[in-house]
Amino acid sequence: MILLILGLCTIAFPLYLTVVIAFKQPSEMTDTISGILSLPKTWSFDNFREAMRVTNFWQSLGNSLLISVVTVVLSVLIHSLMGYALGRNKSSSKFYNFIYLFIVSGMFVPFAILMMPLAKQTAEMGLANWAGVILLYVVFFMPMNILLYSGYLVNIPMALEEAAKVDGASTWITYWKILFPIMKPMHATVAVLTALSVWNDVMTPLVIMAGSEQNTLPLAQLNFQSQFGTNYNLAFASYLLSLIPILIFYVICQKQILNGVVNGAVK
């Protein structure tokens, strides 16, 4: 119970600060603790309107939605198929097992090492745009997603595939008609984890799309930071606005997440 209360405080307190500061005017911000923690004198949406103007909110939101949705769809389709191929064959084939371990080992490669080579390569290939960012995201999230999908397949009996084969179904039809719908909990888990990472990521769009006008919401929110300080009121208002779409997506998928994570962790 104590740990639960402490965990709740670590979430509720920062969220309280975010909401309070987002509705305050800069004149209400003082150096004292009471000035920061106190409620706004007047609850006004002026900060939200100004934040939307500064970040060009609707265009930035559209770019973030485009990148996130396309990345999630491609990740679910491609990574689930790869997870099936590797998960069903890695125990019986050294080649598939090597490919599986090689791909999963990509989780241990930090982005900082790949940052500059990728920036140069995408620029030379004409992919210094949202298409290049999506391509990189699909590759970056491949190790973790394949690990989850291959682990989840352990819970699906081979008897289903054998029965479909007896009925004359090909491997392709068996996967899309039988296995793919069964993996719905893992699809939801992968979709939420991937969407959260893409939605909040700053480094990849910053490095790849630097100098372009295709700002995502995290990139646009950098406008609140300057050499001499940060406009916390507008920044926190913008953070709340960007939280709404991903929160809605999480609420829609939450029923499937727990089951997907637990079963996907089985080796």
C-alpha cells in the first residue's frame, strides 16, 4: 500500500504541476514554492491559444499523427510477420536462430552511435523527411517488437496450424486468417508501445528533418526554450495538448495491453 501511494504521488504530483502551471500567467510564477504550487488566480485558456499559435499546432499535430499512424501500421504488419517466421523456426533451425538473435541484439545499440551516419545517409538518399523518419522507426522498433511477437507465439498451439494445413490452407492463409487475429492482444501492446515512443521522440526527427518545415509536436515545442530561459507556462500548456491524442489511443487499447505484455514475456 505504501509503495502504491508513493507511485501515485510520483505520477499525480507532476501532473498537478503541469496543469497548474499551464493555466497560470507568467506574472503568477514566483521563486517561492507556494507560488509554484498554488492554484491559478484565474483559470484562463490564453496559454493554450498562444501555445497553439507558436507551435503551428494543427500542422505539427498532423505531421505527428501521420508519422505515428503509418509507423504503427507498418510495425504491426511487418514485425508480426517477421516474429511469426522467426518464432516458429528459431528452435529448429540454427540459421533462423542466428537471425533472431542478430535482430534482437539491435536493442543494445544506442541511437547516439547511429545518429550522424544515419543523418548523412538519409540526406544522400533523399529521405531527410517524414518518410525517412518512418523508415527508421520501423527498423528501430523491430528488435523489441519481434521479441514480443515471437514470445507471444509460444502460447499459440501448433495444432491450429496443423489443422489448417490438413484442410488445405497455405502458410500464408493460415497466418492471416487464423494467427493474425489471435495475436490481437499483442498487436495492441506493440501499437501502444510504438506509438508512445514515436509520439514523444525528439532526437530522430530533429536529426533527420533538421532545417525542414515538417515539424512534429515535440520539435515544435522546442520553440519555448531559448538561450536565456524557458517559457514554462506555454510549454506546459502545449504538453497537455499533445498528451490528449496519445491518451485517447491508450484508453482504446488498454484492455488488450496487459494480456499482451504478460504472454509476450514468456520465453
